[in-house]
Amino acid sequence: MKTKFFNIIGVICIICSLAACSDDNVSDLQLSGDCMVEYIKLDNYEGVINLPSRSIVVRLPEVYETSAMKVTALTLSNGAVCDIQEGQTLNMDAAKVLHVKNGDVSLNWTLSILHDEARIKQFVVNEIYQGAIDQVAKTITVYVPGSVDITSLVPTITISDNATVTPGSGAAQDFSKPVQYTVKNNSAETVYTVTVIAIEKPKALFVGSAPTMNDLDMEAKTACQWMLGNIPNSLYASFADLRAGTLDLSECKVIWWHWHVDGGVDGHDVFLAKATDAMDTKNELRSFYENGGSLFLTRYATNLPSFIGATGDDDWTTPNNCWGQNEDAAEVCNDPWSFYYYGGSENHPIYQNLVKGDNATAIYCTDKGYHITNSTAQYHIGTDWGGYDNHAAWEARTSGKILGVGGDGAVVAWEYPAHDGKGGIVCIGSGCYDWYSYTFEAGYTENFHRNIAIITQNTFNYLMK
């Protein structure tokens, strides 16, 4: 009986609540208006409206001042208003958010500009030979070995977003004469002149065990690509090429070996076991060095000097403190990484024109959000390990000159100066010296990492003298 009573009361309450509603109590919210930006122009350049993303992009010539752009046209949905008006001047150096309202409905639209860039960003011949691009002169120079047939080369071309290039990427070309490539992107057009030069006598080599540059690991390949694009008359060569004598090295000034191994190369014996190809070529490398050729050795390649006579007859003056991670499991830099000048080395030619940070004694190498294997081949200094009680003892035993140290004083960069007709050798074993990050954290900005290329360019300039 009690349940039936409560059910009756509930029904009566529902009827009363329905009866209380009337036309006099309808909500006064105005929710029927549209908030569309239907048309907009900045400095008479029309915006392209994307409804799903509520974004508007105004395309401009490649070089165009955007700090004071006038809204020369603006059409909204019937009855809508916006927080900007036709005739208003906007600073479009950064994107703007437009707030459009119609009654009690509102939407935000993102307004941005896009320059019509028409550039060739990368030019690679036969997937091996990297072109050196001069964006001012609009020229591209590619150096290939003298044995390559330049009458039929296939370029792979990377261009600006939304652009086209003619002749197209992947189309075989005869480069016995310079070839012009035209890049177009809406209002922008750029013509590049590409010249391929067959090198009989390279000025610089990047060496490795791989038969071609494309077969290198990504760390070494990235470094090699930089060299081919920035050091004139430079080539990649394998250790097998050196042993076979297929290259004329009579004008070669510098050989660079940047050697990455996942997990690291820890010590003399491990180096001998893993660097078999280089060890099979040590006589050729020693001859090059003793006849005045210079070497640039980075990462685990810094073990080499002891095997070609640069440190005397003691084969055991190889880095005594080495480690590294796998490339696909590299750690993230939560802050910029650096090593440090040593004993006035800030004035050394390889450190000129670096991007500076807050610490004047530091050589900054990475940025926050960069993934690094921390591949290190250094010399621990101290009486606890034996061999190198202090920095002076290290220099006396190795015949080297310290150029950089880690935070604990370990020797991470050094050189064997040219002497008695022999070439100079620069070694960088710091884990901070890193070319390739398999990914980047959100918000990553390239700043200090530019120092890797600057140090490398400086080193080539220094050794080539």
C-alpha cells in the first residue's frame, strides 16, 4: 500500500511540473546564429579558409613584411561580429586568434600567414653525393668521383612545402654541362644552376666500413652528408677503397672517421675486435698521416692514433673510459649538454664563433629535447685508475694536447699537432658530439646543436692549413 501511495504522489508531481511550463518561460539564449568567417583579405591577399580546422591561411610572397598588415576585406555570417574589423592593422609575425560571436554563440578562428618559399633544400645525386647549396647565389655544386658517369645521374631533390620543381626529382640528367632547376610555389619562383664536378683528386674524405655512404648508420651518414654538402671537393670512401688505392690522395688534406657503434667500444681490445676493417687499413692511414695528411677522429675512431704511430710506440694509450647507448633507445636531453674548455683552449681555432650559453667556460652541443646516445671515448684522469694521474701526465705520455674536458676533468677533446712533416690529428670523444637524433621532443628548437657543425667546419679549416 505504501509503494502505491508514493507512485501516485510522483505522478501528481510530474503533472504539476508540466503544467507550470508556459510560453512565458522560454529561454532567452540566442543560439541560432552562425559564426563563420566567409571571406578575408590582408593587404589584398585573400585568405584560404579551412572550415574543419577553423583556420585561415594568407599566402604571401617569399619576402614580405608582415608586422603591419591591413585587413582590407572581412565578411562574416549574417549578424556576426568579430574582435577585429575591416581596416584594422595587424602584426602577423605570429598567428592571431579571431573571436567571432553571433548572439550567444561564439567560435575562435586561427589566422596565420604562409610565405611562398620556393627553395631547393637538399640535392643528392644517385642517392650518394650531396650537393652544396648556395641560397644567395642560387647555385648547387655536387662533387662525385672521377669514375662516375656524369652524363646520366639521378638527383633526389627536397624542396619547400607546396612547391614544385622542374625538371622533377628522380629524372635522370646529363650533367656534363650545368643544368637549371626551376622551383615554383604560388607567387614565388627560383631558378638554381646545378653543376656536377667529377673529382679525380679529392681534398677531403669521410671514411667508413660501409661500401657507400647510404650504407652507413644514421649517425655517421648524417655527419657524412653534412661534409659532402659543406666541404668542397669532398667524397665518401670505404676502407676497402683506401686499401685498393682506387683514389688519388695526392691532394687530400683531411680524412674524417666518425665511428658510431651501438652500445659503445670500451677499450683497446674491444676496438681491435670491432674495428677490423680500419685495422686492415692502418698501414694506408699511417702512410697518409706520415706524409702530411691530417685526420679528424670522432667518437670511437679516437682510438686510432695509437695504431698509426701518433702517440709513439705505446699501443695502450687508447681512451680508458668509454660507453654508449643504442641509437633507437637514445636518452633525451632535459637541458643543453656541454663539455668545457681547457687551459685557454677557448682561443683555439676549432672553437671560434660558437653559439654561447650562460656558462662562458662551456662548449654547448645539444638542446633540450634532443635524443642522444652519449657515445663517449674519453680519458679518465686521476690516481684511482692509474696511468694518468693528472692532465700533465696525460699530455706527457700520449704526446697529445688537451682541448676539452668533461665536468669531472676527463679528457674529451684533444689534438696531436702537426710536426716533422706529419699531419695534425684532432680527436673529439665527448658524448656531446652528436649528429643524429632519431626523434625530437615537443617544442625542440635547434640552437646550441648548431655548434656541432661549427666545430666541424672550424676543424676542417684548421687541419687543411
